[in-house]
Amino acid sequence: MSNLSVIYGDDRIDFQVCISRDRPKRKVAIHVYPDGSVQVDAPEGAGDSEIRDAVRKQARWVLKHVSDARQQREHVLARQYVSGESHFYLGRRHLLKVIVAPDERATVKLLRGRLEVCCPKESPGMVKDLLRGWYRDRAKEYLHNRLTIHAGHIPWLSAIPCWKLAPMQKQWGSCSPKGVISLNPHLVKAPRDCVDYVLLHELCHLREHNHSERYYQLLGQLMPEWKFVKVKLDGMAELLLNE
């Protein structure tokens, strides 16, 4: 991976380049992540000038999405837990709809692309607690399912390893010396490939409890594109970890 930039009018676009052997020749893909960072996936053999030209051709699109991402980021970070805010689930934004119903049971539902929270009184604190519980329940179910799938394809695992949910401010996961995996419930807000990257990262520690060359060889065997996915997750981390 390397860093490049192009000038478009009065604007400068900085971006990270990820070279992929699997990309079709002369096919460049541009991604703008929620934090406003830009990543360009380019085929093996693509030169810097060719990559810059591809970004210049899409410069107006890139700048618009960078601007939109930064505006949305400012909005999301100012959490008030009121209707109209956006919240992530499995990599997608969902608008929050708060319904005050004194005679109804407190619930959280995902309906037609929005998160609907019903609570007995107008209370941002209560909405926050309800959403936190909902995310935790979804994380418990979803992460268990993904771990089950991965465990069936990893040679050194005969069953799902011991794991638990653990709130963390800056980490997505960890693996104890005894082989217990801890996962951040906020992980369920990330896209599936990012979830899988974190799970595989921790599962590899069951075989190599370090970050040695052998460890990264194992991770590369299970997820050849892990570096690209890590960049993607890093770009979303501040948004997804924020409550």
C-alpha cells in the first residue's frame, strides 16, 4: 500500500492505494469511507500516473462524497438519540425513529431501513440504553453465526472457541493467553467483511499468540484481502465505536 494525491482545481485529494492481484487489468475502484478517507484499489502493474489519471476522471464524484461523508460524520458524532439520527447496523446506515408510547412496552425494531425505538417517555438516556441492549443481542447472535461458519473451515479448530462480548473503547477484539476471545458488541455495526476480518484475526491467535510473520501468513491464508478490509474498518472505526 502507498499514499498518493492529485490536484483538482483548488482541491487536493489524498488517497491510499491498495494493489490487488485479483483485480482485472486496467480496472481501478475508488472508495470513500465514512471518515472521508479515500482508498483506490488498483490491479497489479498499474503505475502511479495511471492511478492518478483514474482518480482525476472521478474527482468531482470523489470530492462530493468526501464532503458528504464529513458532514454526516459531524452529525453522527453529536449523538442526541432523537428521531432523524443515523445509526449503523452491518455496515448500513439506518435512520432512528423514536416513538413515545406511555402504554406500550419498550422495544427496538429494524423496519424498512430504519431503527424504530418505542419507549414509555421522552428520554434520550432510555433510547440509548435500549439501543445498546438491542445491539448487544444482535451481536451475540450474528457473531456466533459467523464464528460457527469460520470454525467449520479452519483446520486447527474442531469447535467454536470460547468467546464473550466485552465493551471496549478502542479495540474490536482480543484473545487471552487461555484462548478466550473477547469481541466488541459494536462490531455488529460494521460490514460483514470487516466483521470476518476481526474474527479471523482473533482466531489466528489461537494458533499463533503473537503478530509474527507466521501469524500473518495464517491470516493471509484465511483472508488474502485482509489488508484492504483493515483499511476499510479503520476508516469507519471512529463512527462505529461512538455512542
